Amino acid sequence: MEYNPKWVVLSNDDMVKIDKISSLIKEPDGINSVKTMAVCRSRSKEANRARIGHPKRLRNFLFRMRDSYTRSLLTYEKKFDIRFFVEGLKFPWNHLFRNLLEVRAISDFAVLSSDLFRDYSTLYDETFINGGEDIDLSIRLYLIKINYVLLYYRISSIGVGTIGSKNRMLKDIINLAYLNSKLLEYFHTVS
């Protein structure tokens, strides 16, 4: 915050610009509240929300039957006591998980008032390794009852372009284990 910006732009993944940057500069003028988060419209309405839930038995059964990769995921999940999962778009969530919490998601890109970061100095957690930080921040913004608006600025995401798939599973397990420790604390506080 050394340069005293009005807005903070968060870019979660490797982004590809579609619209001219000048249209993004004009857009936040309509966002006048400190407690407002603006995210870009996604191609899918589902991408602008995050669901957190417990796996159902069917999910674990299917993972055991699928292949060695998913079986090893189950082993790590058990080893690190991972109880909560964030919705994945690759499988039918409602059949495999019991929904516990749904929040507006930052996903790939968001614009927030810089005052949020001044008022809540620990809002963004840099502990995550290229994954999970957007969900954590989305939950934190949900807890402080942030307003949510959509920006009409088009972007595209390469998605996990900075880390190859070979290390993806281990990185995802580490991030999910850390996120779970925070979710356990959150759900304990709420109940």
C-alpha cells in the first residue's frame, strides 16, 4: 500500500486480456463502497461461487475404483485429515458432497477497495501455494459481509499455467490441508 492506490486488483491465475484495460479503469467508478468486491463475469454462473462441503460415501467409493491417482488422493486426504472440499467443476457436486457453505468466489480476478486491506490487514493469506488463496479470501470477505458486483470486463484464464501437472496433486493436498485447518476453525466458531 506504499503507493496509496484506490483499488487493489487480484489476479489468481495466469490471465489473458480480452478487453482493453481502459474499460476496466472506467468500471470501478460505480463501486463507491469500501465494503464492495467486484469480480469479472465468468462464462459460467457456477464459476462466481464456491461451495464447501463434506464428501459423501459415494465419492470415496468412486475414487477408490477409478485409478491409482485418485486412490493416492484418498490416502493423502486421510493422512492429513482433510474433511472439507471446495467444489470442483469436473464432477456432479450434489451427488458426491454434502453442501455446508456457499460464498461468492473471487475465482480468477477481482477488484477491491484498498481500504479493505487497510481495515483488515490480515485479509489476504500468502501462505497458500498457487491455489486455495482465492477460496480463503472469498470466505473472509463473506464473513465481513462484503457487497458483490460483477464487472463487465472480459478476461480469460490459462489456469494453473505456472505449475506443471506433475506437482499439482501434492500442491493441491498441501493447500487443501491448510484450508481445512482454517475451515475447521471457521465451522467451530459458527456452530
